[in-house]
Amino acid sequence: MAKSTYSMCKPGTRCESRRERMQRAALAIACAFCLSAAPPLPVSASTAPAAADAIPQVVVTGVRAGPGLWRVQRGPAQLWILGTVAPLPKDMVWRSRQVERILGGATQVLVAKPLHVGIMRVLWLMLTQRDLLMLPRGRKLKDVLPPAFYARFAVQRARFTTSADKWERFRPIIAMAFLQEAALRSVGLSTRLDVAAEVRKLARRHEVPVEEVKLAGLRDALDVLKTLAPGTEQKCAAAALVTVESGLPQLSERAQAWATGDIARIRSLPEAAEVGACRAAVSGEGEAAELLGQMRRTWLARMEESMRRGGSTLAVVGMDLLIEPGGLLDGLRARGYRVDAP
């Protein structure tokens, strides 16, 4: 008798390999950490949910320079700062002649140490700390989310997946990270275009030393997820869901604005009430608030250290950390540095 096989995939659909599922789980952990430690990107509160086929894909192809750089000065020392955003258009190739010119005379480059969550680490987490990612056994999202919230989630899940029970056993913030990543792919956006990695390559080509700024590791991400209050998780899950429902056009516009160097447009994008509620909850909560503060303090300390050394430094920093009220640019000005906008 032939041995029977069983597949979880529906006829006519492509089935993900185990490796692909683990890669997506790793990405979801990283995204969930970003949702809880740094709230979702601004979206318009007035934009109504649109049908999936009504949202145009981001069409930004070819070589793009991105925005100009901020210049920080005190005496002979200078610091050049490149602000980055995510997600970006998936088919975009980044290249900045200004960055290459600065690297020609730079003495060092500062980049954040990447948060790597490998496949083996995901397997280890699933075995040893399953409760950080999954709901208690026997429970599903529909059991823990308010009915109206779950109904909205189910509508969005149907837009971007073919499975009626996908992500049901994950805790809300992880499930929303999966949903958000699927929604971004559908409109041609990706979180995988790593501008900092490209700057690393350019620095090696110019023989400029690269120093990593350690901001957060896997343990920090797990601590945030472990201590996140249910109310805060609910607020940040709601912020992620409203981003999927009505914020994709704004995310596309933000990505295009970065590609074309329009910082004023990035600053002007409005923020939904749900995003503000998540931000306020995170800012007032233990591990997440401490981690956000630590990230800002660490960047400022490393920037000031580079200025004391003299020479010319190039730093690659997330745009939100730079331009937010009380962010890094404000912090540098408060410390007496001259900061020139691009």
C-alpha cells in the first residue's frame, strides 16, 4: 500500500517550506519587538479602509539616493547623519553620491548592531519560551480579542492570506506583526532593504572603520515581550491593525518621500489616534520605556564620543529617533552642537 501524505496547503496554492516558516517567525519576532518598543509608523486617522486591489503598489525602481544628511559640528569635528526608514520599496536600489563623498574623508562609521533572530533561535524559543510568542494551549485569537477587534482582524487576514485560521494561536502582537508584514509585501514594500548594511559595504570599500552601536539584542526583545502589559499590547496591536486597514497608502508615501529625499513630507505625515495611544502606553511602561530611553542615550553618547575624537564621522540612524520631539537632533542641539539640516 502506498504511504499516504498529508499537506496543510490548499490545492493550487504554494506551500511554504519549514525554513520559510521559521524565517517568517523570526521576522515576526523582530517586528513585534518594534511594535512594542517603537510604535508603528504614522498613518492618517481619516483614511477609510480600502479594498486590497484599490491600494497601488509602490513603484520606485532603479537607483535612488534617499535624503540628504544632517551635519553636526563643533570646532574641527563633524558628524554626518543619514536617517533611514522602513519599510522601503522592494525594487529600489540605494546609492548616495553624498555618502560616498563623505566616506572618502571619514575616520569612522557608526551603525546600529542588527537584531538577528536566526532560525535555530526561533526553534529554541518555540521549545523553551513558547508563552512569549503563542497563546496558552487551547486558546485562539478569537478567544482573547474583543469581538469587534477580532472581526476587523479577520477581514484584513482574508485580504492578505488564503487561510481562515492563520496566526490564530499567536499572541496578539505577534499575529499583528505577521499581518503587517503580509500587507507590506502586497503593496511592494519590504523591511529587508538594509541601508545600514549597504553603508557598511561602502565603508569597507573606502577602508573606513565601522563601529557597531549596540542598542537592543534578542534578550532585550524578549524582556519587552515578557513584561508588556496586556493593555499596552492591546493598544499597540490596535495601532498595527489600523496601519494595515488604512495606513498602507501613507506608508507607501513615506517610503517614496524617503527615496526622493523629501524629509519635509516625512515630517508632515499625520498620526492616527491608535498610534498615539500605543506610543503613550509604551513610553510609560517599564522595560519598553527604559529600552527606548537607553537607545536614545546610547546613540547620543556614541555621537558625542565621536565628536571628541575629532575627524569626520558618518552615522546611520533610524529617522524616527532623529526627528521625533526630544529626539537625537534636539538632544545634540541642547548640548551645544551646531546642527545643519540637509
